[in-house]
Amino acid sequence: MKASQVREMSVEDLNISLKDNFEALENFRFRHAIGQLENYKSISNTKKDIARIYTILKEKELKLNTKMKAASVKGDVKSTIKADTEVVVKEVKKAAKKVSKGGAGDAVKEVKKKAVKKTVKKEKE
């Protein structure tokens, strides 16, 4: 399943598909264990599909793709990416200063949280 196909699905359909993929993966593993599985690639493909579905669900939860779609309609994709990157770079620089001062503790986790919050705030605007 391609990512573009997964993005077109609703959240309910994604959850159903996720459940189906887990059942298929269990079936493939069982058939592999008893030596009846002919196409071993199906196990890795199913794992990739599961990961892809989780990723798209997370995107929909955070509404990350809506901003990129709006920007692509306007042709501002590069500027949108650049603005988001600048926010992350600023947060990383702040964390680096904390680390150099000896406050390394949870600086990286803090930076990630702040960067996500700022990105989500910008998307809401």
C-alpha cells in the first residue's frame, strides 16, 4: 500500500486496516514457523504497511499534512519548510547553550517538545 493511498483513508479505515495488517502479520509468522510461507517478503511488507499507517495516523493527529497541502496549493512549500526548520534550529541552539552551561539533563527532550508546540501553534494560525 502506498503512502498516498493511506493518506486518503479516514481514521476509522486506518484503524481497521491496522488491525487487519496485525492479523495478517500473525498469520505470516505462524506459516513461516511451520514452513508453509512461500513469500517471505510479505512479512517485511506487512511490517512496513503497519509503520506507514502509524505514521499517517500520527500526522492526522497532529494535523501536519494540512499545512503542507495548503502551502503546495499556493506554491509556498519551500518557505513553509524553511520556516519550520528555522524554529527547530533556534530551539537546538538554545539547548546547546544549556548543555554548554552544564544543564544538559533533559535539554533534548525539552527542545523537541517546544519545537512541536511551536509548529502546532503555527498550523492553527
